Amino acid sequence: MKKGFDSEKYLELQSRYILERVNQFDKLYLEFGGKLIGDFHAMRVLPGFDPDGKVKLLYKLKEQAEIIICVYAGDIEQNKVRGDFGITYDRDVLRLIDDLRHWDLQINSVLITRFTGQPSAVQFKNKLERRGLKVYTHGHTEGYPMDVDTIVSEQGYGQNTYIETTKPLVVVTAPGANSGKLATCLSQLYHETKLGRRAGYAKFETFPVWNLPLKHPVNVAYESATADLEDVNMIDPFHLETYGKYTVNYNRDIEAFPLLKRILTKINQDQATSYQSPTDMGVNQVGFAITDDAVVQEAAKQEIIRRYYTLQADYKRGIGSLEATQRGKYIMDEMGLSGKNRPCVAAALAKSEQENLPVVAIELADGRLITGKQSKVMTAAAACLLNATKLLANISDKMHLLPPIILETIDKLNQDVLNHRHQSLDCKEILIALSISAVTNPSADAACQQLNHLRNLQAHSTVILSHSDEETFRSLGIMVTSEAEFQSQNLYYGS
């Protein structure tokens, strides 16, 4: 991918600006929106953005920072899934804890928000506590959202357990949106003020980018990514009225700002007067690190198309709403985009029509298009991966890299030992077979060496990929979309 973003510059700008905000208070509660680790949306729309750039930012600030992780009890109960990793929110909390520990960052605690005794949330709390983690629960805030006098009182935030912190910067993060980060920050501000400390609040939300135009593709891609939340980008009217400058924010923050300002005023008069707009609350510097706007715009347009296909497939699976699907289509149409702007789509559909079989197509960095079709031996995704690695390694298409005996042994294991129904071998199984063959076959080894060159490539499938194939493509860094069609009538096998 061509780069259009400077991660090093971003890291420097962002860390310096956050510290400036921290120095204004005894303690700053920083609401950390988006993905703290593995922000692949940002990586896709800002080529050059390090998906782990935010955690590297915190590592740079680790002497001043500690982290509270929020998760909404209802999301645990409903097994809500984080789409880019394909795991539930409670499992993503576990992943996040492990990753933060890897970076030697201090985790203060996990907070389960809007807790009313949900059984799955209780079980999750027990699991964490028995592994030595501090876990808090907060219920619904009395009087919320309109009765500010009750909210900011002992009957409101005062009912929440105060979370003891020791560092000047407290990062409040979560697996996804609507996890209770803002309420947690405000509750802590209430308690800090009661204790006589000058505590502040700020918001770190990467998207929409406040200093890019409203209809810039990067900002429109954010609307597409949050189609299920019905987020809409807007000009911040409070900032425009106060400063005469156009900045971009999203509807939920703009709608909530008058109430938020009243709450902050009630908690601490000084804190309230420093923020005249939602933009004032933000600390995001990502827009200043864009180095090539044309590259970024094209990447964002591709993300809008990918989101459209994802929304279509999710609706077909039964995990997305019709409204979100229609919104994704509307956004794509509004930008004048279609599947024709994604070359791998046409290649996959043409090959599938010719073969009357499921097909996956991958677009290589030089624009060449590689296809793979479904067979009794392997899935279309697996066949496409093999074909792509062979082409990149300059191996003849007629050469077989995988000895039949290895494939037969894997198939026999699946059927005779693991008692699985016979199915075409998926990407993971084929890559294992390829790595085994690489021990004795130089050509297979050469193909294996090309797997890292598949990262950031575009792919399209004419059917919804199995969970295993989708996960393998995700691990390889291939940006795959699919038609909203199932491969077979099976409801469980091959899904």
C-alpha cells in the first residue's frame, strides 16, 4: 500500500498534546474511544497508520498512566461480537488485558457498567477476580439523563463505587461503543471533586477527524463503519458559534454536549468553562499526520465499499439490521461508489459465472488478479491463497505444491479421528500442509515465503466465507469482502 500517513509524527504530536492537557489538572480522565489495540479501521483508511499506534502512545506515557477497562453488562449477556476480531466483548476484554500487560501498562481494574445482576456478567466478574484482577460494578445512574441535580448527587454518581487511582492520567477504554466510558469518567470526577482534587475530563476519539472536511472520505468511512449505531457526522455548531471555525464531530457527542456541560458545571465550575464545544474536549491530532491526502481518500473510499459488503453479509447471517444495510448502501451511493470500484469483485464474479462454482479473487499489489475456485479438495479461499503464493514465487501454475498423501492424511484425521463430516480443506489446513511440504520441497518453501506479501491486499469471495477461512484471511492481513450468498444449504457444517 502507498502510505499517506506518518505514524511517528502522529505519536509525537499526540503524546505531547495529551501531556499538555494532563498538566492542567491534578488528574485527567481520558475517555479513549475506538480500538486501543488493533485499530484496523484506522490502518485501512489511513495507510501508514500503525494499528497498535495508540498502545505505543500509552507506552510512551506509561509512567503517568493507568487504565480502567469498561464493559457493558448487557453486551456480555448478549454475547456481542467485535467484528474485526470475530470474538465476543468479554473475550476481547481478556485479550485487551493480556496485550496491555505485554506492553507493561498498568491496568487499574475492569468495570462492568449498567450491572443489574446479569448471570453472564456475574460469571465474568468471578472469572476475573479469581485471576487476581480488581472488578467493580456500576448500576444505572439515578435521574439520568435529564435530572442533573439527582445525577450529580449522592443518589446519582454517589451510589457508584469510587475507583482508587494513583496516576495523573487515567485512561478509560472499552471493547466498543456504548460501554459506559463517559459515565465512568463523570462518576470519577464527582468523587475526585468531593475529595478536594482538581480532576479533568478529555476525549480521545480518532474518528471523525475534526479538522478534515465534513464529506472527506475518511469521515464518511467512519459513518459507514458505525452504520449500526446510526452515527452521523456534523459540523460542531457550538465550536462554530464560539470560535467561528468549522470542525467536525458526530451527532451523539453534539447532542449530548449541553447535558454534559451542565453536569460538568454541577461537578466543577472551572472544568465547565474551559469547554465551549465537543471539539474542545477532544485531544485527537490524527489529522495533522496525514502526508498524502489523495492516498488517504482512495483508501477511505475502498473502506466504504468494504463496509457495504460486510453489512450485506452480516444481514444475511442474521447478525445485522436491515436499517444498517440500507444505510451502508446509501453512503456508498452518495459517494458515487460501487463494486466496480473494487477490481477483485468483478474478477471473482466473472470466474464464478464461468465455472459455476464459488470463487475467491485476490488483487496483488501490482494490480494482477488471482482467482481460486472451490473443489472437493479445498475451499475457494484456500485455492486462491495457494495460487497467489505460487505466482508471487514465480512457480508454474501446473506444479503441485502439496503431496496428495498429506492432504489425504489431514482429511482422514478430520473424518476418522475427529469425526467431522467430509468437507473441503480450509485455508488453515492448507497452510499447515504447505508448511509441512516446505520442509522437503523447495518450491513449497518459496511459496511459504510469500505469505507475508499478502498483507494489505484486497480480496473478494462470491460466497460468505466460513469462519475459519475468514479468520485466516484476517490473520494474514488480507482485506476480504464477500457477496451476501451462502455456499450451501447447511446451517452448521461449513459455517
